[in-house]
Amino acid sequence: MNDGYRTTARIAGLGRFLPEKIVTNHDLEKIVDTSDEWITSRTGIKERRVVAEGEGLLDLVVRAGKAALDDAGVEAEAVDLLIVATATPEQPIPATSAIAQPQLGVVNAACFDLSAACSGFTYSLNVARQFIATGAAHNILVIGAECLTRYTDWSDRKTCVLFGDGAGAALLQPADAGEGILHIDWRTDGTLADFISMPGGGSRFPPNSRESIDQGFPFIKMRGNETFKVAVRAMTELSLDLLKRAGVQPADLDLFIPHQANQRIIQAVGKRMGLSGEQVYSNVHQFGNTSAASIPMAMVGAVEEGRLKRGDLLMLTAFGGGLTWGSALIRF
């Protein structure tokens, strides 16, 4: 039941942190040509959280990470590895995880960031599971965090309505076969890299490039219609493949938590998998698309609402820029 590993990883604790500032669809009506009805009908989003002036990714990472440690009852010094999944780091160099290390108190942890856009958390779970399976680490803190609104063009009504900020974290520990992460897999198709991208800020179009600024390259770009079709197909196929490997029917799932990008995508994937509405969790209306943070944030919400309990059979599925996608079947 766990891809051949004698030892796998289980989620021992969860945590999340959200900025206080809420931006509603009605707030956006005042700054761009849009409406609450237009945004809601196309995305399902009603509001999103936005970092305040002077606040950055580090603040979100540290607060979410500490919450997960508290939930797991694990001392910070016991953490062997810290992985921060993000596409919007605190700064280009060094890694956000390294900057966060002293504030989190994980002084014995090796630290690195992982960039897989909205799939970052599921990718990080796969990496962490293998470190634990080989015995190289015993307590791994995985944090998905984003400040997407700092890279949003607020004059572009097609994209500015989509994104929000936040962080979610999980503390992983060893588990026996049949517990924790049962199956997990990932995919990439770089031929479609331009579907979701932010061209500016790198080596080709550096931050101080006049061409980059003039063409709006420092902002997130999306080919929405094309992305929608690929996302629904990819998330559905990989999820069903993992269930087949495990000998599990979709009806056996207690909860399915997909990446919270768009309510239409969430509904389409659930329908194609043959899931009931009660099996599918969504909070995209509250927080919008928070990329790598969306799944761990949703897990915390599901626990708080009584939708996710210990022993439940849980599936996580994400899709994001790269294009990347990943899925995990977990005995929570």
C-alpha cells in the first residue's frame, strides 16, 4: 500500500497562518473593471487575504511553521529538515528556509526551498517521504507559502481577481506501511511552461531591466482557458491512477482536497472522478489561489470544520506552473 517502502511518512501536525487584510470582490470593483458576479461565476472566489505593507513571506512561513510544530508536539530542535515550497520567496538569495531557520528555532535542520508553483506542497511531501523512508530524517517540516499579491498586476482584471497570500505547514514523521502516505506521484510537462509564468526577475529579464518593466514581465501571466483544460485532465488522470494502484475506489475516499485555484476546476475534477459533493473540500471562496499554500491551508480548514479526522482516507491533488502536477493518497 505504500509504493514498496517499509517506512513511509505520516502527517503528525498541521498549521497555517493568514494575513489579516481581506480584499473582497467588491473592493476590486473599485480599482478594476470587474464585478462580484463576474468573479464569482468564473472562479468561485469571493475574497482573498493580502499581506500588509512591511509584511513578507518570512512572516507567514514562521507563523505557520510554529503552529505545525505546536500541533505535533515536537520541539523545534528535533527537526532534521525544513522545506519551504514557494514561487514567491522572501528574497532571491539565500533561500527563504535558511532565513526562517533561526526564527523557527530549527537550528539542527538542513534547509532548502522547492519551486514547483501550485504543486510545491505535494512535490515537497514526495521529497520528504523519501528522506524519511531512507532513515535520513525523522522530523521534517514542510511549509507551503506564497505572497502572490506582490506579483499581481492589479490593472489586469483576468488575473488580479485570482490570487491571495497565506501559508500552511505540516510536520512529517516516520510511519509503518499502511499508514501515512500510501502512494504519491508527480508529473511535469515543460513544453507548456508558458501557460503560467512570470518572465521578469530572472537572468533573462532581470529586475533592473527596462524591457522587463515596460512589458509587465514582473507580473504573473496566465493562459486561462488552455490551463483549465489541461488541469482538469491531468489532476483527474493522476488521482485515478493512484487510487487504482492502491486498489481503492473513489467512493472509498473520506475526503479529496484539490489545489484551490478555481471552483470550476474543483467541481470538474470531482465530477470526473465520480466523487460526491461531500467528499470534495473547497475553501477557494475564502482565500483565492494561494499556490503552494493552498492544500496545507485547506487541510487545516478541513480539520477545524470536522471534515478531516484521524484515520480518514485522504487524497491531495495539485496542478500548477511548469506545468507541474502531483497527487498523494494518505491515511491521515
